[in-house]
Amino acid sequence: MAPVAISPEPVPITKRDGHALEDLSDAIDDVNVLKAALHKNLDGKDIYDASEFDQHKDKSQFRQYENACDRVKSFYREQHLKQTVAYNLKARNDFRSKVRAHMTIWEAIEKLNTLIDESDPDTSLSQIEHLVQSAEAIRRDGKPRWMQLTGLIHDLGKLLYFFDAQGQWDVVGDTFPVGIAYDERIIYGRDSFKNNEDYGHPIYDTEFGIYSPGCGMDNVMISWGHDEYLYHVVKSQSTLPDEALAMIRYHSFYPWHKEGAYRELMDDHDEKMLKAVQAFNPYDLYSKSDEVPSVEKLKPYYLELIDEFFPTKVLRW
């Protein structure tokens, strides 16, 4: 039997208010969620087939920013002030400079869930319940196993809040490119960035900024947060396909996958990735109203799924 890597004790996580993060994240979701072959599974279901689990759910009202609570509006004011090119360059350098913890995927899920559960558990679903809800909705619709796993792990980057984050503004919320003019289709519009140091910059605040037409999203800095963090953790430590990585990296990039902004930066590869992200989106948004799953009953299935796509078992976070 081949030797198995032994994980050192996880790096201690600074005690922070996990419920405050989840409370804000849920409030942001309230304006995101509606208020009112590689791609085929064994039974022939394609990832691009329309979602079925949500067919009878009320979809009469979409993201309503102006009616959002003050907490959400305050959050986006801070995010749009502080997500600068300089900060994003530093965040990526910090990511590469150290390992914050050594954990398996399931240990990471439980760690995040434990932190959230330190506070009042009755105000919202726990993080692990939302993750399993998303995965189960994808599973019920017969989508591929890798997509089910993507649903299970897509929010694990929120662990960043307990490592390097400066607040909540660099963990959750809608994402957008930096180093290019802020688009009106970003939540609260271009004017919400007026106090950002990059607003009006002679290079950053231009049509293409530091990029070029058709450069490809792989070459674009997306505002740092849980999506971007998990994407960088997973892409070199799993066998998940490009579509899964795109679902993780771009699931909060609403200006792009929902509003049609920044399409001029896309290359041919991104056309396919955009469709994958749009196919994933309903399972993130609409599954929260589903019945709360039994995590313990489902755990053996998902542990097997994790092992299938994470050969190294213990990941560097």
C-alpha cells in the first residue's frame, strides 16, 4: 500500500464572528436570489440542460438592489471603496506566499460549519446545509458527478474570512474585474466607485484598462473574495474540469454571467465557460428554499465523490 500523506495539525484559525459573515452573506443572497462526454451524465443529462428542480418555484422578481437592507448597501459601499488594483495584487501575492492550513475537503466543510454554528443556529441554514442542498439539487437533476461536487464545495472559499481577510468586503458579494473601467451593470452602478482610488485613473479607468480585447478571462483580475480564493486552491489540487473551475471562480460574477458586461474581454474558451456558469447558477440560487438535507446520511456518498476528484486528499489552503 502506498504511503499516505499525514496532515499536520490545521493552522489555528483566528476566532471571528462567523455568524456575522453568514448573516451578511445571506442578506446579499436575498438580493441575488429571486424574491417572489464531459458534460453528460450516464443517463444522458447534459450540464446545459435546463434545471428541473426549480420549475415550480416563484421566479417573478429578480435581484432588487434598491430594496436591499442597509447592511447590504453598507457592505457594497465598503467593497467598492477598497477593491483596488493594489489590493488585488497584494491579495494574490499573499495567497502564494504561505499555506494557511492543511485540510481535506470535508474537514474544510466542517471547519466552516463549526465557525458559523458558534452563534445562533436558528436564524438561517448552516453553511454545510446550503452546500449539500446545492449538490443534491444538481444530483436530482441527473447532472454529472463532478458538477455535484462543485455544488458541494463552491462556497468553501469563505474560509478566507478566518485566515487573511481584512473584513467581509473581500470575502463575499458580487465580483467584478479590477484594472478596467467600472461598468454600470455592477451592483449599484459605476458611481458607487467614486471614492475608489482607481476611479478616474488614466489607465485603470479606461475602456480596456490594463487588458486588451479578447485577452480571455484567465488573464483578468476578478475582485478578490471567496470565489477567487477557492478557484486558486482547487485548480492545481483536483482533477475537476475547466467547467467546474469556472463555476467556482465566476459564480458571483453577476455583471458578466447575468448582465452581459465585460464580454469584450472574452476569448473562445470563455464562451463555453460562460454557458457552464449560467447552467450552475440556478442550483446556487434556488436550492436554499429546498428541504434541509440529512448531512450525516449523505456524507458517505460525498466523501466518495471528493476522493474521486481530489487525489491528494489533504489540500493546502
